Amino acid sequence: MDVNKKIATRQSYGEKLAELGEKNKNIIVFDSDLSEATKTSIFAKKFPKRFFDMGIAEQDMISTAAGVATFGKTAFASTFAMFRSGKSV
């Protein structure tokens, strides 16, 4: 790997998720309708049965990720921080 090669953090994130997904069958990835931007689409293409696009429902996505984690799965939930920190009434 060329240490001088610069790539976006989100690209590294997507690539590493896909790499980890090959090694660990318990990894499940959730996204909130932003998989092209967050690069979780890389994981989704390799492991479509372990990827869930939750739509624009961040609170539901986090709850679902927490739920599957209670059953021994490793959950990654991805969205933009601005959307995750907001709370709908």
C-alpha cells in the first residue's frame, strides 16, 4: 500500500467494511439512504444479504442495529452526523 496515496476517509471506511465482511460473517451494515456517499455501497455489493438500507429513518436504524447486536452480530450504522444527532418530535 502506498502510504503517500491520499484517499477520502469514507472511501477507506467502505473498503475496510468490505474487507472485514470477508473475515467476519457476523458483520451487518445499516445505512440511511446514503450508501453511495458513505461508501457502504462497497459492502452492499459484496454482501447484499448483510446490508440494510433503512431509508431516512436514522433513529430506527440505530435501534435496529442495537437489536441485532444483542444477538451477537457486529452492527455498523452509517449516516451523516447532522442527521444522526437530530431528533424528530
